[in-house]
Amino acid sequence: MYKLFTHNDLDGVGCGIVAKLAFGDQVDVRYNSVMGLDFQIEKFLERKNDNKQKEDFLIITDLSINEKNAEGLNEYVAEGGMAKLIDHHKTALHFNDYSWGLVKVEYDNGRLTSATSLLYDYLVEHDLIQPSAAVEEFVELVRQYDTWEWEKYDNIKAKHLNDLFFMVSIDEFEEKMVSRLLEAEHFEYDEFEQKLLNMEEEKIERYIRRKRREMVQTFVGEYCTGIVHAESYHSELGSELGKENSHLDYITILNMGGKKISFRTVHDDIDVSAVAGRFGGGGHAKAAGCSMNEESYELYVKAAFTIEPMRQDAFKNQYNLKNIPQGSLYENRNEDQIFIYSKNESEWIVELNGEPLTETFTSFETAERYVKRIHSAWLARDEHYVEFLKDVVINIKCI
């Protein structure tokens, strides 16, 4: 008998589906939250002297265990028990020091791994599953979504898999996928699912539009972050808000009902798993999370409560446009007027209320990043730009 303890997200449930395909009724799958796994492993290890239990093969995927359980699991294996921990988070690499640990962040060709892809590879390598095109396609969709490579390759089919996952219960999703993968030559959505997925896309777009107007901006330590309260669509929301506000280092998504925080970034030089790790969480470089504790509550909830939401850049302008040599006007809630213009191709000036800053910038992008981060400013509307230019002309004539 196999016992699989895995995460309750798409990648974790993907492991459960692959295990069901490999072992059928001979596997007992338990889906767990990040915080719930250690309790389950403790209970398993308490029964480690049970001879019948030692006949079970314990598999843990997509989740880490605490130090106490790691030592207990090591003793269990040393006494003849069978176990394997398979993960792809870099915060779990230390488990490779154990004989039962298999942690790999990326493949030799540079592709990022997922728990589902690593488990499938392990089962194929040990002749525990019959490979098929449909299963390999499913595993790749899970991998691309979990690593966010689907966006890089514009593979909407991978995103749709996660959308479908959240539209039904875990049990229903698992049953549908196992049945389909056993019978199909290739992995496809049926006509009804496709209609549901199209409707879900529209729902997500409306949700992001609403949340866009609710995000606040602040510094937490050295990082400039956008903070928004949301219970759904964290990955989609984090990606869109991050791309639209590239001056922000990362996006913080607060789920007050679940007392959880998600962190997302679009920047290669920012590692949000380190941010989450400060509060006992973890994850990937571009997507991580943690449970809300007293420290994170103070920093991301209480401190941000009185901050007004960010204003979006004016988007219907014809005159006040970005990256134009004659200058772009920005405003903020302090009623400051911030003007960015070029002195030459490699030198951009920022004026704050008519006074140029001593610091100059090598590009419009770096100047705008400074203005948005330090002054929480947005691109002004055309009518304010025209009034600003009138005042400039009048002042010049008066000199």
C-alpha cells in the first residue's frame, strides 16, 4: 500500500492524480495545507512500530516537513520503513542530505520543475507507471502553470487547467482527470468545460479591474510593495498588477479570512520566497506565501490601513504621454507637480514643484521608477498638463 501526503493546490493534486494512475486502489492520498502536513506526519510516525505500517510506502510531495518530523522519518527509514519526499522548492533542498529526499528546482536544460513532474519522472524511472501522451501532456500543463512558464509561452491551456481546478471540488477534479487520462490519447477539455472556462476568464478580468482600484503602495523594509486584499485569483492578480506597476518590487495579496499572505513578483532580481521566509513561509522566487502572524499583520495590514489606494496613470491622453523629450507631468495626493523631461538622450531631469532634483537619470524609465516609488505619483490627465504648460509660459514671460 502507498500513502501519499501532498499539497492541496494544483501541483499537489496533480501528484495525487499521477499516483492514482500508477497505483489505483493501492494508494491512499491525503491533501494537506502547508500548515497541516506536520500533524499528519507526526501521527504516521507515532504508529511506526506497527509492522503492517512498515509495509506501506510513504510519499510526501510538494510540501516540507519540520526538523522533528525529518529526524523521525529518518529513523523510520533506518528501521526498514520506505519513504520518499519529492519537492521542487529551493527552501527544501536540505532534504537531499537524507537518503529519502529528492528535491530538484530545475532540470539540466534549465526548465523549472514541479512536484507533479518530479513524481511522474520518478515513477517512470522505477517502472511504476505506464507512460502515455495524455498523462505527459497533463503533467506538462501542471508544471507550466506552477512555474508560471505558461505566461512566457502564452500557453492559456495551462492556466485553464488551474481555473478548472478551482471551479470544482478536489475530489471531483481528481475523479475527472483520472478517468480522462486513463481513456484519452491526448489531454483536452470537453465542450462544456471550454464554455465554463471562457466565462471564468471574463469573471477574472472583472475581478482584476476592481482590485486594481484598491491597491495601496508602501515600503516594507527596502522593498516597495503594492498591497491588495483579495480572496481569489492570486496568481492572475499578482501577475497583472506587477506588470502594470513595474516600479513595485512585489505585490502583496492579503487573504484576511484565511489569515494568509501571498507574494508575487515579475522581476528576476527579487526573490519573494525570502520575503515569505521571514514570516515562516516559503515558495518560489516569483511566487511565495505565508500564514499571517503578528509581525506580518503589523507590516502589511495595520501599517497600510490608512494609506489611500494608488491612482492609475491617465490612459486617454493625447498630449501628456510617457517618454517624450518635451516632458511628462505626474501628480500625487500631496498635490505635487512632478515633471520629467530630457536634457539629452542619456540625461533625464526630474523637477519637483518647479525645482530640479540634484540627481539626474539615464533613461525615462529610471526617472519614472523613482517618481512612482518615492512620490507615489501617477501620470496626470491632459487638462492638468495643459494648465501646467500655461503656467510655465506665463512664468517665463514674467522673468
